[in-house]
Amino acid sequence: MEFDYDLFVIGGGSGGVRAARVAAGEAGAKVGLAEESRYGGTCVIRGCVPKKLMVFASEYSDTAQDAQAYGWKMMAGGFDWPMFRGKLEAELDRLEGVYRNLLANSGVETFDMRARIADPHTVELADGTRKTAKHILLALGGWPVKPDLPGAELAITSNEIFHLDKLPKRLLILGGGYVACEFAGIMNGLGVQTTQYYRGAQILRGFDEEARGLVSEEMMQSGVDLHLGTNVLEMKQVEDGIWVKGTNGSERVFDQVMFATGRAPNTSDMGLEDVGVKLGRRGEIEVDEFSQTSVPSIYAIGDVTGRVELTPVAIREGMAFVETVFKGNPTPVDHELIPTAIFTQPEIGTVGLSEEDARDQEPVEIYCTSFKPMQQAFAGRSDRVLMKLVVSQKTRKVLGCHIVAPGAGEMIQMAGIAIKMGATKEDFDRTVAVHPTMSEEMVTMRQPVRTA
Ligand code: NDP
């Protein structure tokens, strides 16, 4: 049978764009791609990239004060949100242009509209036209979800936070995951009175307990009004803002409420079930290690598969898909030991197992140190950082590395290489320290603080 395309990709985010352009550019496939919103997807348009620029913006709030402590005569003026937002939007436009160009230059034909699956080899575009393809790749991404509570419609999500006309004076953030904690730090740094409610006992569930404990403490120290064990019961529009009733009995009014209560895969109304693509309990597309769905001609990558919701993982899944399907080299995706950072203030960089998970698996030694870093201590700040290694007693391998510090994301990328290679504690020990740095502690921790 003759198809219009060798590959039709639905979704122009990081994963979809990479797979499309590599299939077309390197494997010579005829590729079509449909995107209903902006090219670049969550990461570029409403996630990682604008978020990181906002982190940078928010971190300057301390600069003048710290510079004074180092002898500079410097005064901070106020933060100009409209000016920053204008620059941010221009940068996102530029990046979207880059993505469009990458696709065009590799010969991918793009359709700026929604597409659905009509049958295992056909997609239907929003204008009613149908395109056939030997393979279909679903890179549909995810979308923020809001809990169903009275007044939930008054809350914004991370999608809207980048486009506010003005910064609120009083903001409530609901949730304790990546997005909630990163935005609590950002908004606090930008001078917004930031309150955070999280239903659990400690933010950042799943990460190393000591690391999340320190981040939570430091966030509170720097001014985030964090309430643990607290959820929103009900919200109402009142004259001077949004009235919020909390499960802790509090009734407070905020100018803006942001829900950061998780994300759901974009699988509704896509025609997936009708053609037999199996979905999991949360609506995610079920795939095998080659990203193949239950329909052999249809593959899926990225957040929509609910595996590891990170851009570099989606990109790898896209590359492995092309390798498998278009280069005749079946390549499973390796999801082990993925280094990652949470851009809270301070940042967490982490790779491998938390102390808690490692302890459940085998006997371990814990090496950990927490101290005031030189740069901030000299400026009179009480900020603390943490460096931690979780080591297997039996193999001596480093099973987990957790860093809470400014620049932890940069540090963990490097530590991640060693750990992925299977480095032992003794390999760390025989590496000479880089002095004076924070990360030198990683190679100078001699005695375990505990064994378990
Ligand atoms: P997460 O799943 O990480 O966090 C959701 C938070 O909302 C949790 O604290 C959860 O609580 C809470 N929550 C869920 N439902 C409710 C409810 N009904 N009422 C109150 N609270 C609720 O989602 P995020 O949106 O923060 O992030 C999604 C994914 O995106 C992450 O898992 C990550 O993979 C990725 N991401 C990565 C970033 C990075 O690499 N730096 C940055 C941002 C996102 P509980 O813990 O109790 O379930």
C-alpha cells in the first residue's frame, strides 16, 4: 500500500520535533507533523525555558545586597515585570522560530492544526483532510490538571503564570511538586508575598528526605510562607481578591491562586481507544521499551507515555524511535540513573536512589555534609548547602547522589556521568578536590555519617 508519509508525528514539542527532523533529515523519511498550538511544546513555550529565565530574574533580588557585602556601592531598584515579560515573550517567539526552521530545513511538512487518529495508518486534521502514514508517532505531551473543588476555576496554572498583566501582591500556590516549589521560589524572589499549601508532610515527595527537608527549610528562611499538611477546601471571588478556605481552618484572601497539582497526558478525544491504542489508568499511552503502542504502526514518546516526564528523556525516546523504526537498529530507551535538577532556591540536583529507597534495596553507607557556602556566608547569609552520597556496602558503588546548592543542576550533570559509569565511593575518593569549591566536598567525605 502507498502512504502519503513514512511517518506522521502528532505534537511539535521537544520529542516530536526531534523525532520528525531526525527521521526526515538523517533517515531520509517523508515526514509530516501536526501541532495545534506553538512549536516547542511545554518545555520551550510554557515550561522549562521561560521558567528558568524567571528563576534567573528572581535570583537578582539579592544581588545588590550581596554586592554591598563585598564592598560595592550598589542599590537595587524595583523589578519591572512588563519589561521582563516583553523580553521573555520575544525570546519564546525566537525559539519557536528556531523549531519551525529546524523542521523546514530537514524537509518536514508541518500542519498548524490539531490532528486525531482515524485508523492505524491515518490521521485526520482539523480541516477535515486525511493523511496516511506507514508509522504514526504520538508526542502529545501533557497538560496541568486542577483538583475539583468549589471555585477551582478562579485558579490559574503554570500555563498562565508567564502571561500575567501584573504580578500579584499576594499569591497562593497549591501543591508540593516540581512546579509548585519552583514557582514559590521564583515569585518570592520577584517580591510577591508567596504562600504555599501542600497536603503532605514534606514537599517534593519521592526525593531524598534530607535534601527535601533542607530545601523546605531554606524556602521558608527566604520568605516563602509554606504550610505543610494543608489543602484548599473552597475558593470564592470577593471584592479584594480570591477568598480561600484551607483545611487548616484558615480563611485568607489572595490576589492570585496558582494550582500546581500535577499534569495529565493529552490523550482525550484523540481517537486512540477507537483504534485500539491501550491507555493506562491515568490516561497515559502504554508503550513497550521501543515506545511501540498496542497498535504496531503507532508509537508514542514523551510525557504522554507517563514514563519520566523530562524533556531530555522525550528527546532520547524520539531518537531511539528513529533508530529502531527507520535505521533498522532496535534501540530500547535506557531510563536508569537519569540525573535531574529542580530549580528551587536553592536548587536540588539528584541522580540515582534516595537514601530511603536504597535502604529498602540493600545495606548502604551514607556520606553527607551540610555547610554554609563561602560566597553566601561572606555576604552574611545563613544559607546552607548539602552534599550526599548513598553507597552500596556490598559493591561500593554510588547508588545515589543528592546536592542542594546554588548551581546543583550544573554539578549533578557531571556527577551523573561518573555514577552512570558505575563509580564506587573509592573512585570518588581518589579524585583530587577542586579547591575552593562547594562540590569538592563530594570527594573529601571520609567517614559515613550512618550505615543502614
Ligand atoms: P507533580 O506530580 O510533581 O506534583 C503535583 C503536586 O500536587 C504534588 O505535590 C501533589 O501532592 C499535589 N497534588 C496532586 N493532586 C492534588 C490535589 N487534589 N489537591 C492538592 N494537592 C494535590 O507535578 P508537577 O506539575 O509539579 O510536575 C509534573 C512533572 O513535570 C514532574 O513530575 C516533572 O517530571 C516535570 N517537571 C520537571 C521539572 C524539572 O525538571 N525541573 C520542572 C517542572 C516539571 P502529593 O505529593 O501528595 O501527591
